[in-house]
Amino acid sequence: MAATTSIMRAQALILSRVDAALAPFGLTFARYEVLALLQLTRAGSLPLGKMGSRLMVHPASVTNAVDRLSEAGLVRRLPHPTDGRTTLAEITDLGRDVVARATKELGAIRYGLDELPDDVCRQVTRIFEDLRRGVDFVD
């Protein structure tokens, strides 16, 4: 129980710091992750289902984030060129600008971990990679 409680408290603290940095951009961390993922792709677009897999989140979470980002003009939905059942999310120029500025702000606070040294951050990452390995959120 101590480990779980510690993880939950740390998550709340980190999320609070990250959300405060993202609030001026009208973003939550979930929406930021979607924009960052799209920005890193060659074409600037991905099928929604593939986004859920890469982000390791439930497809409904991706749909919700894309809906909000679309309303803000940061992404647009497009039909897949070869699969009529698939929808793509594509980052807009405004989305690229917002994610670049938001990334700079998050980097300044080391994504909410500014009080931890690099070696501790690497250790935490390894621990949680083990926990997340094998988790499949796709229904």
C-alpha cells in the first residue's frame, strides 16, 4: 500500500505542475501528448487507433483529446486515404506553434520533475517501464 500511495501522490503533484505550465496554452497533458506525438511524425498525422497504442491510452481518451484539439484549431480530422473506416488526426500549423511553445515551458520545469536529479529520473523511468510493459489499452 505504501508504494501505491506514494505513486498516486507523486502523480498528483507532477500533474499539478505540468497542468499549471500548460494552462496558458489551453492544454492538458493528455492533449499535449497528442500534439507532441503528431508533431514527431513524418506526415504530421496518424490514425486515431495507432495514437492510442503509441500513447498507451484507451482509444476513447484519444478521441476526446482530438475532439478538443480540433475545436481549438490545433488538429484536424481527415479521412484515411485508403481505409474508409479509419480517421486520421493531423496537426495544424497553429498546433505546431502551440506544442513548440508548450514544450519549451515544460522543459523549463523538466516536465514537473525539476527537483529530481537526472539519474533518479532515469531510474524512475526504468521502474515504470517494467510496470507498463505488456499493457494493451486497445479494445
